[in-house]
Amino acid sequence: QSVLTQPPSASGSPGQRVTISCSGGSSSIGRNHVYWYQQLPGTAPKLLIYWNNQRPSGVPDRFSGSKSGTSASLAISGLRSEDEADYYCAAWDDSLNGYVVFGGGTKLTVL
Amino acid sequence: EVQLLESGGGLVQPGGSLRLSCAASGFTFSTYAMTWVRQAPGKGLEWVSAISGSAISTYYADSVKGRFTISRDNSKNTLYLQMNSLRAEDTAIYYCAKCYGGGAWDAFDIWGQGTMVTVSS
């Protein structure tokens, strides 16, 4: 089963804009929605973006998602110290019987 | 309040078995697909298995296929994961999560706090 590819780390200063990329294939991102999850240290993951670019209620509009072809990205603007976390992309892969594939995660450091 | 509460984790020897439970509350459990996701110590998220609301359809990661069985009891609002032939590499925090829509392919919008499984002699 395949995985999605994310950079292992990203960083930015408070107030800056940071983007995290997520690369997949035709059977995953190419044909299905992308989801983003935020995991703060020592806590369970939290849904951040669904259906490529939709924010659940309560998620600030500083967070935005986009998708093009077999890649997706998460953008965080107006970076804040509390954004320091691990970020994971995910998608359904409909090859074989179907399964969920996660990216390896990106650790975001706020400098 | 929508809530998921996992239980059943613990220490088990290689080759042993364990059954995890996830008690759901605050939503119509039978309407939604549910999933298990695990996280090995210091590692990323790994999807394990999912089940449709009616339990007709189940899905598994290759790494657990043939060893783990996902099930649900909609009368008890509870999700299960039966884990057999456990290996050291199954050591992880196991999270249950609710799927946003009716399908296992949708977002995981509610997560439990996780239960730790340690496979070691």
C-alpha cells in the first residue's frame, strides 16, 4: 500500500505564512479528497481540513487547503506559537479493496 | 457532547491477542463509518481498519490483514478491534475515530484519546 509524501519539517516565524506539501498518486489524491490533521504534542489528532479545502467549525481561517492533480498543500498564514504541531495529510486510495493512506507527517516549528 | 472512549489496551506477549473497544456517545452511531488509526512511539499516523455503519463493509491495511478483525455492535454504540498474532511492530497508541460522512473514505472528524498497546516479552 502506498503512502503520501510530506516534508518531514517546516518552520516559520510568528506572523509568517507557511505551506506544507503532500504528494500522492492517481488512485489516491488524483481521484479522492484530501484531509489534513493537526496533532499537538501529547494529544490525539484533530481534523483541520476536509474535502480538500473545507474547514470544520472552530478552525481559524488562517488555515487553508488546496489540491491540484495528485498533490495538495496546507497553508497557514499569520503563524502563531500555538500552531507548532505535527501535520498529516490523508486520502482514500481506491486501488485494490480501498484503504486510507496517510502522509508521514510534517513537524512545524514556530521560530 | 460527541465522544469516543477507547479501552482494552495493555501489555501482551508476541503472538498473543487483545480486543480493543471504543464506546461512542453523542451521535447516531449506526449512521457513520468508524475507523482505527494507530501511532507507534515517536512515529506518524498509520491507518489500520475501517467499517461501514451497517458493518457490511470492512477495510484493512495490508500490515494487519488476516490478523486483526474490526466489528461493531450498533445496539451498544461500540466499535471493536480484535487483534490476534500480535507482533512487536504492533506496539502503538490505537485511536478510534468517527468518519464524517457515511463512508470509510471520508474525514475522521472525531477522535478518541487513544489506548496504548505494547507487545513485548
